[in-house]
Amino acid sequence: MKKNEADPRVIRTRRLLQDAFASLIQEKNFESITVRDITERATVNRATFYAHFADKFEILESKLTESFMTIINRRISGHEILNEETIRSIFLAVCDFHENLSTMCKRSYKPLGPVFEIQIKEKIQTVLLSFIDKDRVLSSPDAQLINTASIMLSWGMYGAAYAWNNEGRRLNAESFVKQTMPLVMNGAKALLG
């Protein structure tokens, strides 16, 4: 962003644009939404939009990232160490995210689900690693194994939650996660030390 991010007017305008985008994505396919649609809905001009976002993909990414981090922070609040319960909470957050995304983007979930999956997988990995002692990650002879395990776990949780949601959420999130936790925990052994 080119403006002072702490300025309340900047925050308010950015929120106005994101809210306008969020309402449009419920009504239209992402592909058919234009910057003009967003600016008209937000009652700002195009220059204002471009002062905050490079394009509609950036506003989508910011909305998805913000949504994911809100969900995950709510789920992991109070967790201090990486254990089975923390991993379960992270996995449930990923399921919540997919369910919310498919609700928020009713018309665009299938094409959009994979668009920003790399960023979301990286966020999951960062959250997993944030619970691990940094000295253990950096100085351990198993540093590469820890990093690989965090990648596999984040990608596995993302992919499983995406498929669960895409296949119609036949089980509720709690039941789905409970059923798949043995698989997840087998992959998490390297992280738990």
C-alpha cells in the first residue's frame, strides 16, 4: 500500500473496498467482477482503489488471508505448544476457512479454492512452526526434516479440508477431523519431537 497504513482514513477506505468486494463476490463470479464494480459499490474512484490494491486479485488475496488468519487465531487462542490438540485446532480452522470461502464465494469457490492455496498452505506452515522452539528448528540436525514435515502437514490439512468441502461436507468438521486425525498425527511425529 502506498499510503500510511496506520491512518484511520486509510484503514476505513481499505475496509470499505474489501466490504464492497465481499458483497460482490456473493453475487457474481470472480471473473466477472471488475475494479469498476468494486469502486462503484464502495463509492470511491478508481485512483483510490489503486492506491490500496494493485488489482482485484490482490483484494481477493487480502480478504482470504485476513479471513483465514481470523479463523485460525480464534481456533488456536490459548494454545502454547504444538501437540495433538493444537494440530486438531489448526485442522478445524482450515475446514472452517474452506466452508466460509465456499459460502462467501458461492459462485466462485471451485475455481478460486486453488488460486491462493499456496499462500494459505504457507500460513498453515508458519502457524505450525510458530509453536516449535526456534532453536530446535534452526540448530537441529533434523531441521530439514522438521521443515519438510511442516510442509507435508500444512499441504495435507489444506488438501483434505478442500476435498471435504468440495465433496459436500458429508460429515461435520468435528467428525471429519476426528476421523482423519490418526493420519495427520502420523505425519506430525517429526514436528512433535
